[in-house]
Amino acid sequence: MQKLIYVSFGGKSITMNEQTRYVMAIYELGIIIRDSMEYLLPPGKNGFDLKVYQSRKQMCAHLIDEKSPFQVFCNNNKAQAKDSDITVGEKISNQVHEFCDDVYGDDSRIVKVDHDKVVVETSLLLQLMDYCIGLHETISDICLGFQISFEKAGNLEPDLKQLLLCDDPFYRSIAFRSIATVFVLKFAEYNTAVKSYVLAERTKNGVDPTKQPGFDPKVDPSCAFISNEMTRVIGFFNFLRTHNKSHDVIFEDSIKRMQDDFHYFDGSKKLAEGQKLQDAMKKFEATFLPVIPGYRDAWVRIFNKIFAELNTYEKEMIQKAGAAKVVTTGEVAAEEAKEEATATAEVKEEVNKTENEGK
């Protein structure tokens, strides 16, 4: 990985609060990317929240504006990107803009608004997963780079360090949960495609391919395509696992259990006596559900604390400058907290539902 340059607005001298404020503007972009993983999951009974989508769209445009800390950071990183004729900063900027265009743009391809309803193009779920997992890792690495830089300079605010520490298991628990859901979906699609292929062969040739030596449904293009998608999803899982920064025992145990349970799907792990594959699939999909609320609560506490401090700081700046009232990051945080509280309740409800189904 190429070395990134961690300088602020043109290298100007800035105070501690301004440093944190600068990094948090980049970090907020990571929040939008993380929360966009919601669109990898099936919508609830009322569908996806239109107001939340519109809020994310507005924030996304604001956070990648040409004068935003994110864009300034990208502009400052002028080293040549590997195997490319553009700079590292340009590459990161292009990827983030592509994500925003495809998910929150006026002509978005993956998530869009149709007749006041948020709809997801399910054929592009893996593209969305690729965006979210890859770009969140990039934004996280940028913020951690600033943390190391501030720490070396002796002016790292403890709250920023704590926020990034809490962020990793919270984000990854959501990402692992999303991967499990999409993998189960693709496995069901694969089984349907195999059944269609077998039926077609029986009807067309009067031969049952399942009884032929070396039967491989992947000779069928549809089966092969879905199988490749499942392999990609496993690749995303391995990427998340490899880059995990949390050493929480429960979290690491959940990763190991999920990794082991992938083998239910290739038949190398036998079902327990009396267990059905459908039960194993539900168990696999729910691996991270019980731990998400705890990681979310820890993250929300430190998130609200640091933004309350920044809100106070920004209001003082406005008063000193005699400027008109603007929307501050602290007020944005308050709205984020409302969304997180709602999401927490939904996750807890889903955990209880899963547990009741297992009884």
C-alpha cells in the first residue's frame, strides 16, 4: 500500500479541535458508506426509509464537495497510484464519487427512488458490497493514519482514538451480517438454477444429469455465474476477516464460527442430528445478530460525546466570527443518533425473532 500524506488545509497550522473536526468530516463519509450496507438486506415491512435515504444523499454530496476535507486530502496525495496514470488521491476520489453516483446520484444505478419508494437493483448487490467493503476500509485507513500522525505529534484527542477503536467491530459486525444474508440469498438462487438446469436436461434429452459421472451443474452458464458470485462473497468475508483490528474474544469467536459454517453449503460440514439445512442457514445468517447491539451502543456513546464537543466548538467559532447560523456537525450527529436508536431497536427485535424461531 502506498504511503498517504496526512496534511490538512494546505498544511496550515490548526488547533486540536480543528484537527479532530477535519478528520471527523472524512470519518462521516465512512458512516454513510457503512450505513449504505442496509441496502444489501431485505427491506422491512414498510420498506426502506425515504427520509433517511434523502438525508444520506444530501450528506454524501456535502462530504465530497470540492472544498470538503475529503477532497482536500485527496488533492494533497499526488503520488502516482500503482499500475495507473493517475495519483493516489485521484484514484480514491474517483472511487468514492462513483459510489455516490451509483447509490445516491440523481441517475443512480443501484439504489434509487421510484414513486416515493427506495428500491434496490438486486442484480447489482455485489457491486454495492464491493463499494461498501472496499471504500470503508480505505476511509478507515485514512482516519487511522491521521490518528497515528496526531499521536506522534502529541496532540491526539483520546475521544478520537476511542471512536476509531469502537468503530471497527461495529462496522465489521454489520458487514459480516450483510455478507451472510447475501450468501444465503445466492445459495438459494444457485439451488434454483441447478434445479432448472436438471429439469431442462431431463425434458430436452431424457437424461438425468445428476446420475451421470462427474456431474457438475456449473457447465450451465446460469449456475456458473451464480457460483462465481458466491465465490466473490466468500472473498469479501476473507477480506473483512484479514483486515479485522478488533481482538475482542466474542467478536473473534463469531468470525471463526461463521467461517466454519460456510462449510454447510459445500457439504463438507455435516448437519447435526435432526438439523435441517434450512435451520443451518438461519443459524449462519444470524451469527452476528446478537453482538451488533452491544457494539452499536458502545459506538453511539463515544460518537455522541465527540460530536457534542465539536458542536460546542463550532458554535463558539460562529460566535467569534459573527457568522450566520449554519448546520453544525453536532446537529448532524443528533440526527444520526436518532437513526441509530431506531436501527438498534430493529436489530434487537430481529435477534428476539431469531431466538424465538430457534425454540
